[in-house]
Amino acid sequence: MHARWIFVPVALTIVSLAAKAADAAKEEAARHQGWTQKQFLISFWCPPPATDQALAAVAAEHYNLTWAPVEGLDVAARHHLRAMLTNSLLSPATLDHPAKRAQLDALIEKVKRHPALDAYFITDEPGAGAFPGLGKLVAYLRHRDPAHLAYINLFPTYASEAQLGVSAKAADRAKVGYPQNFAGVGTSNKTVLAYREYLKKYLEIVKPDLISYDHYHFMKRGDGKQYFLNLALIRDAAQEAHKPFLNIIQASLVEKVWRLPNPAEIRFLIFTTMAYGGRGISYFTYWGPASYGGLYRDGKPSAMVKEVAALNAEIERFGPALMQLDSTGVYHTAPLPYGTQAIPAGSPVQLTGGELVLGLFGQKGKTTAFMVVNRSYKQPAEAEVKVDLSGNKLQELDRHTGHWSDGPALGTDHEVKIKLAPGDGRLFRIAG
């Protein structure tokens, strides 16, 4: 009898120690691996309150990442959402105060094993002067919780040198960031020099796991000029750092000079981001006052909510395929927008027949797939595609099922015509 009562606690202790050892081993493995992106991110800025009603709507609208305070993590989990934690302790200043740092340590221990947690929100649009402090905080979080992302969002190309905290002259003297083969961009272009220096400092000092930026393109007086330039510079930086990138796109009227994008324009933003190799979309804004003109206005859905939800459902189906492919090139047909590159003669895919974007994809540097996007969000296009890839069967990613299916038949000269709705994109691969 005594032996029995002694044996049970010892057995439980052994199990408990084994579980702790397993947790420690997982954390050590995560520390070496760091945060890894598990799915194509579909998120937003200006989150709703973390209530069951609001987050049920978020899930039904095909988002997979919401924002939440600590008390909202359980709600997010109930609706099968991942969450980005918001908390005032997630600031570089916290590390300078022992008491606050201890509070941050306790917060991390409380949330780091929560099934809904995916990221910590740090800050929006920092200048380069803030990078040293942010780098320390990111390293601190990575050491204590390596499995989760420390999220920071960057300025767009049209930010001033004062906002970026860098000097184009200094970048020019250092021979940093000269653009190559960008349509309309000279080698002494101040915007490109300053922005590349900004990105370079960010990657070297902060060492992020994901590059996020925003760029708002649609104005009442017409479209902005630098949208594709910004995409190209972010893509270049992401490839150099071997990190994914996320594009925050316009879905509101926060600024008086903006116009509210229609569904075709939002489709254009989504599919051009995909063609450039982006691995996340975030809408600005989701929730806010009626004056913001966002997706939800004073808690009530706008007419755009259903349209965006349908687009999100399409992103969900493209996402798994895109997550398995790396961007190997991105080009445009004439007339070339500012900051773009023409399709080179040696490209394995050639396009004619409209204002088009060609995104090339593959694995280990070998191109095996491509996306064609209609750059016009006003008119449909019929693209003439010539494919020079190993294989003889064209397959298309079915946006209704998420599976690869037989695409249009290739002619004897490996040419095919494909139709594209305004702003739309189609993803293909060569098999056989």
C-alpha cells in the first residue's frame, strides 16, 4: 500500500519533468529557427473589438490574422484566428526600466504558448533613428519567444528624407542602392537612394523576420506614380534578406486626397502584390468611425465588406501554392510604368496583348510557374503567352478549389491566349 502511494507521485514527477524537457527542447529549436510564416497572411489595420460577434465576422470574411489585447486571445482562438498582440509594454523604452522589463517578461511568459498568438505589434512607420532601439527590442523578444513575429511596419517611398531619417546624399556617397533598369528612374534618383538606404539600415540593425510596408496609390486627382517602384524595392530587399514581405493596401478615405478603391482596384492591388512575390495583404482600414470611410464604419459594414470577403476567399486558395513558390522575376509589358522592368528576351515566358504584369516563380532558382496580371483595372485583356519551360502541359491554379487543374491547351509553338478581367491575375505552372 505504501509502495503504491509512493509510486504514483514519482511517476507523475517523471512525466512532468519529461513534459518540461520537451517544452524546453521545442523552445530551443524555435530559437534557432525563429518565426516561420505558415500561411499567406490576410489581415487589416484598425482592428475591431475582440468580441465573439466581431471576430466571428472577421473569420467569416476569410481573414486569418486579427489584432488583440491579452484578454482577446481566447476569443481569437475560439474563432480559429491567429492574433497579433497589442500591449503598451511592447516598446523599446520598456527595456530601460527594470520594473517594466519584468512586466514584459511576465507578459511574454503568459502568452507565448497561447494557440492564437502569432505576432507582437511593435510600431508603425519608424524613422531610421529608431532602428537601434527597435533592434534591441526585437532581439529581446526573439530570445524570450523565438516562435513569434515582432511586427513593424515601414514607410512608403513617398515619405520624405526627414521621415525616413536618412540622406540621399549620404547614400550616394556610399554608392548604396543604385537602381538598375527601372523605367524612368535615373541612377541618381533621390527617392530610390534614400529609400534603399532606409531599407538597408532596417535590415542590418533591426533584423526583422518579415518586411511590412504601406503604400496608398489611388488619389482623387489620379493614381500615384511610385506604386510599382515601391513594390520593386521592397521585393529586392526581401530577396536579399531571404524574408517574406507584406503589403498594406488602401481600403479607406482616411486622407482627404484619397479616393475609395472599387473592387477592381482592390483586386489590382492584391494580384500585383502576389505577382511581385508578396506573402501577405493587409487592408487599411477595417474598423473605425464613418469619417475613415473604411470597411466598417461606426461598427456597421460598408458595401465593400462582401466584396473584400470574396477577394479574401480567393487569396485563401492562391495562398498555399504561392507559399511553396519563390519569386524568380517580375516584368511588365509596355508602356512601362515608373519603376518597372521590361520582359527580357531571355525570359522563359513572353507576353503581348495588353498592359500586363508577369511574375515568374519557382524553387531553388528554377522557374516552373508564372502569374499574369492585367495592369488595367478598367478594361479586360487578352494576353498572348509564349512559354519556354521544360514540360508540355499547362496547369492553372483553380481559384474556386485551390487545386491545380488542366489549363488552356498549348499550341505546337507553346503559345496560348488567356483572358483577364480588370485588375485580375491567373497563376499557371508547367507540368509533364
